[in-house]
Amino acid sequence: MPLHAVSRRARADAAPVSKRDAILRAATDVFAESGYFNAQVADVARSAGVAAGTVYLYFRSKDDLLASIFERSMRHAIADGRAMADEVRDPRERLRRFAALHLGRLGRDRKLAVVFQVELRQSTKFMERFSSTLLRDYLGLIRDAIADGQRAGIFRADLKPTVAAKLFFGLLDEMATNWILSRRRYSLAADVDTVVDLFVNGARAR
């Protein structure tokens, strides 16, 4: 096959980025760089290369943009977590894989991490809304691994799985926040084994 034909076919096979996704990407970048409260919808439109009115064809407001960034990212994270849990039976390994997914996702996209760790948390309204839905489902993946570990005699029976899940998530959350704030550049996912070992050893059945 001629080279030019291969090139045309490769371009045809490449999935185009939807305008909605492009706007969300631009919003992530703008919110991370300028801060959510300082950013304007016009800034997002400019970054996405569209007219300001185009943004409103897909999103009702700046609040809706922030909510959509969170919802899309969390739905992907939950889907990845469930797929991993279906493949991995050992509770300890599931916790390790979950940590790798969580820290790896944020570590690959610093601006998304800034939005998640900083910008979203400046609004009690957002945190209350999401804590009762997607975040609950996300924490449920950790809770299930801990509960399975208790049934297998791996983890202490006196642990409350929901509390333990929040503690485990808190470890990952603090690692991500420190990574953002640090002036040192390092791999966030490189600390997965250390974090999981610390938690698992503390939760281990005696």
C-alpha cells in the first residue's frame, strides 16, 4: 500500500476529539492555571478555540463546567476500578492496583490534579453534592476490597470497612496534594507500594 494511502487511512481511523471534550480539556487547563473563581467562560472558549456562545451549547454555566470535569473523570475512574476488581481477587492486590490507578491518573495530568485537589474543594456545595454520589461509589470499591479481606482473614475483623476505606483514600489524597504543592518534580505513582504496605500492615489480622 502506498505511503500516502497509509497516512490517509491512519487519519481516518483516528477518533476525533469531540467539541464537548475539547471544551472540558480547555476548562481543566484554565481552572488549574487561573483558579476557578478567577476564570471566565470566555477564557475557556478562547483556550478551546471556540466562540463563547459555543460553550453554552454544551454547558449551562461555569459551575456546570466544573461539575462536568469531575463527573467525567470520576465515571472513568469508577469504570476502571470496577474492571480491575473483576480481574483481581486478592484484596491486597486490589488495593495496590486501585492506588496505582488513582495516583497514576492524577500523576499523568497535573492540571486535572490541581482541579481535583484544590479548585473543587473551595466549594462546599460541590463537595456535598459529589460526596453523596460518585465519591461514595468510588470509596465503595475500596470498601469492598477491605471487606473481602476481612472475610478471608487477611484484615482485622474489628475494622469498620467504610472507615478504613476513607483512611486509605485519605492516604492517596494527601500524597496527591503534596505532589501538587511540592517544588520537587517526581513520579506520584512511584510511592504506591509504600502507601499500600503501610496501610495493609496496619490493617493486617493479628
